[in-house]
Amino acid sequence: MMERLRRDHENSGKLLSKKLPHNIQALKRILTAFSLGIIALQSTVPVLANSRKPEETVNCDMLIVGAGLAGSAAAYEGLLAGKTVCLTEITDWVGGQISSQGTSALDEGKQQRSQQHFPRGYNLLRNNIARLYNRQNPGECWVSESCFIPYHGHQLLSQQLNDAQQQGRGQLKWFPSTVIKDIELSEDGKLIKSAIAIQHSPKPGTGHLDKEPLSKTIEDAYSYENSQRFNKKVIRFESKSKNGNPNDWFVIEATETGEIIALADIPYRLGLDPRDHLNPSSPTEKGDNYCVQGFTYPFAMERTANPQPQTKPSFYEQYEPYYGYDTDRRLAYFDVVFTYRRIWTPKPAESVRVGPMRVQKPQPGDISMQNWIWGNDYRPGTSQDNLVYSRRQLEETGQLEPGGWKGGLRTDALRKGEELSEGYYYWLVAGRTDSRLGYGTKHPAPNHRFLQGLDSPMGTAHGLSKYPYIREGRRIIGRPSYDHPQGFAINEIDISTKDYWGDFYRTSLPRPMYQLVWSTIANLESKFVTPNDRPSYMVTRRTHATVYPDSVGVAQYMIDFHPCMTLSPPEKRGNRERQGVRVAHAGAHPAQIPLRALIPQKVDNLIVSGKSIATSNIAAAAYRVHGFEWSVGAAAGTLASFSMEQGILPYQLVDNLPQQEAKLLELRRRLERNGNPTTFPREMMFSVRR
């Protein structure tokens, strides 16, 4: 398999240089063609504080910041609509979760998967994975129906974007290894007029960009100055049109942590929400900006025929108290963990029993991707060690000043997450302790090797993913609407299958809040359930997710938490998960993605996608997986194209709800016509009915 990966890397380099006009070489040719115009434009570019003058000005119909699944889906739809799309990404791979973040095991709801009720681009990607390997699940993993090599996720999605470019006659301007440093707002603050970016490349003789892990390079990547490792190019993105109309171009936020949200300083939430009648399972009355779901650096390991030499990291003892299988003893077996997210096996093997479970027998040459909650999930939960800086922390570190943005992340938390992951590999192959089940449960498994190198599955010299898998970042607060006067959001009771009639809620919630929970649920149910089905006083739980008149996509996954830890540092011996976070852990009904969740306050030409849409912390735990990201990205790309063509701004499509909006209906029809569903069939919505 490793030999095949090496050949694929070599061949794909040739393929991309021949077939993908959005690679760096082609980009230079494209920009050269406009050089005279660029030079003229540069003379009028304002120079921001602590900045360098842009060396290039690039024009777009839409600027998509972040090339994860949401950003790639937005680009895919924009290209099919014939638009000029600028796509930036901090790494050099498209795909996010399936590639640069290493989580190439598709998390999908069973009902949605059984009916292939996904957007057209996502279904195409799934089919292309199956065609590449001649099977849907090349890893024979048991967590998903499709586990595969991360590099191939990048390769397949790159080709898919190129095909969309040709089919729709759009133009993709691809900017890998590029971060947004500043944005320029209009005088009234309602429009993003331009964005200043920094593209970094390795200095000659210093090696590849992925020689070092992110914690060592991220601050350098956001600095204007050339450094010992990087040469920098400063780029200004702006609209293709010179009309100055507010709908001439759109910026789509698709970063993993909501960077543009923070830079534009629009209202958002971070961490736990205060407990209320819309999120009755929240463990805190006041909220907590610092208790954010854990992040993970996945890595790949290969089963070998013979024992391999294993090197204990110098920092291993610091993190050893954290490592463990799980409190569920069914999972306390090495081969259960190894096959959980196995991403490659040479051929399907016989089914064998491992403890109480049956798995496909591991064999030499198998490759497993590791993403385990008591392994390489790093879960800080205090203001001393949180990863995603709050607004107050951004102010204190000067990142909201002009030219001060550095990505909004705590570098030391990234470093510790990387170390935790490297130490977890050693624990798997050589460790004997177990923080969950005690000594004697864990046994060494030396017949494995850690895969690293630019031709490895993660594509890095160090073997960790290029970027961590982020489960939660900043989430916008939508604009006030007829049913959400304090700002729109998708909340727990909109999707959860929880029984709120139980003793926990009766005894834990103040009586007025408890009564309000039930009146709200009864009201939501009455909008879709006829009186003959059940009178409101008999309602005990939701029978379906909230139905939105402005739905532009679909999502289905359980409300799944990887809670922050209580004490700092998170690996501290005896540390526990933040109490009460898992109360909300539950099933979720097949749900919708309302347009209002994509529309931020204050800025009219910014569209939010990915995990940064308007959700509560609890709802976000379900709205974060692969299929959802594609669906919301497809909606964002379609919305931008539609708004430009119609001469309208996104908020104008929903500003008269609940009255019918003709343009909104037209947008929804376009999405459905293009194979991007905005609702589930009735039988799927009620499949969990009780």
C-alpha cells in the first residue's frame, strides 16, 4: 500500500499540473494575463497598519475562506453556476475532514445514508471513492461505511472541482497555504470590500511546508514578514465588478474555527450556552466560553508481520495519565480500536470475534487512522489552556487590531495536542496503563509502525494530520427574526429525541423554565402534527425536527459530545470531563439547515457555512459531520450565485418571514432542482416517532 501511495503522489503531481488550471503554476499564468490591470489597481490599494502592500490583486465573484468540505462544496456549486471562485486554504489540500484533518471515515446518519439523501456533490464524492478502490469501504472499518486514505480524499475532490469548473464554465482560483490577515469593511461596516491574504511557500533549501507541525508554523504563516522558513506573498481579493453594488461579490466563511467571524467582529457564541428553555440540557446557568469540544490530531499506523522498534517520546509521562480504552469494556481490546477507523486493508479478511465484538481480522499491511476520545482527543476547558480564543482574549492579545490577526488560536494548545497524539501511539504499542479501566487491561502491541513522510497517508513528514480535526469553533448569532427576537439559532429542542418529561428535567429546571420547555415543544409540534395525531397536552417529546420555511439543506447525526475536561491541564492525573455536558448526548431527528443560520448580523455580503452557522453548543454537536458540511456549503455557494444573479442580499430573502417570500421559494427550487435536498421525505422525518 505504501508503494502505491508513493506512485499516486508522483502521478498526481503530474496529473494536477496537466489537468488542474487552478494549481499554482496555472494561477501564475492567469494572473500574468491581468498584470497590467493589477498594477493599476495596486496603486489605489490602502496600506493597513502593520502590513505590506499587496503584490497582487485578484478578482472574484465569491471569495471562499477555507477549503474544508463546506468550502469545497460552496466552490463546487459556484463553479457549476459559472462563477469566478477564489478558494483559500491554510494547508495545501482541499477536503478538510476527509483529507488535511485526517478524519477520512465518513460520519453519516443511518437513515440518510440508506436512502443516499445527500447533496449531489457529496454523493459523487462517495461514488468516486468506491470507484477508486473498487469498494465503498477500503478499510473495512466498523465505525463507517467508508474509511479511506486522506490523501485520496484530497486527490478525488481536486479532480471533482476541476470537472465542475469545466462543466459550468466557471473559473477556480486556488490559493493553497494561504491565510486571511485583514478585511476592509465599507464605511458603514455593512460590506466586506476586500480581504488581504498571505500566501506562504518554503524558502529554497528549507524543505516542504509539511516538514513541521502546525504549532511551529502557524504564527509565522500569519506574519507579513518573510522568515527563515517561508517566503510570503501578500494578495488582495476583491470583487470582479466595478459597479460598487453590495451584491457584486460575496465572502463565504468556511474556516474551521470561524476566523472571518472574529475578524469582522460580528456577534457570535463560543463554548457552552446558558441553560434555558431552548437548550434545557446545558450544564451551566451562565454559559462558558472556554468549554469547547475537544480537537484531535489523527495519525496513521500500519500493522506489520514482525515487532518494530518503538521510541518513547520524551514527553510521554506528562500525557500517560490521560490514555485509556474506554469505560465501555466492549471497546477495551487493541484490535477493536485498530479496526474502528481502519482506512486500508489489502483485501477483506474473515470476520473474527474480539472480546464481545466481531471485526474483520487485522492483517499485515492494514493501515488504521487513530481518532480516539481517551487517546488523541485534546480537551482543554479553562481560560488558561483553551484552543479557540474568546473575544476578550483576542482583544487582550491584540488580534482585533489592524494587522494583528494571528489565526485566533492558542499555539501552546496546538503543541500539546500534537504531543498528546504522538504519545498516544506509543501508549497503543507499548503502554500498559489505562486511565479508564486500571492497570492490567492494556497489553503492548509492538507489531506496528507509525507512518510518517510526505508520501504517508497524512502527507506530512511528522505523520500527524496537517491541521487538527476541529469539532467546534465560533458560532454566529443570526439576525433577529419573527420567532427568535434575540437572534436566530438552531437549538437543542429543534432536533433532539430526548424525553424532556423525565425526572431529570422535572427536578433540575426551575418550574417556570420547565413549563416553558413544554409550551415551546407543544407549539413546535403543533405546526406539523395534526390534532388527530395527538393533543398538545399529551406531547412528551419531539416526533420530528423543527420544520423551517427557509430550509436550504439537510443534516442527520446524533448529538455527540467530546466534552472539555474540568481541570487544567486536561491530561492532569485524575482529571474528569466537565460534569453535565453529556446530559445532552442523544439521538437527533433528520433535520434541516435554515437559511437564517447562514446570515450573520451586521455584514450583508458575508455568508457563513461549515460549523460556524447559528447553532447552540448542543445543536452544533449534531451539525458538524461530513454530510452536513457539504450540504451547508452547497447552500452557501448556491445562495451567493443566486443573490448575484437576482441583485439581492441574503437577508432580504427572509426578512418578511413568516409571510411567503417569492425569491426564497425560487432559491429552494433551484437547490432541489440541482440535486441539493432542502428537506427529508415525511417517512424519514417521522421514523423515530414515539
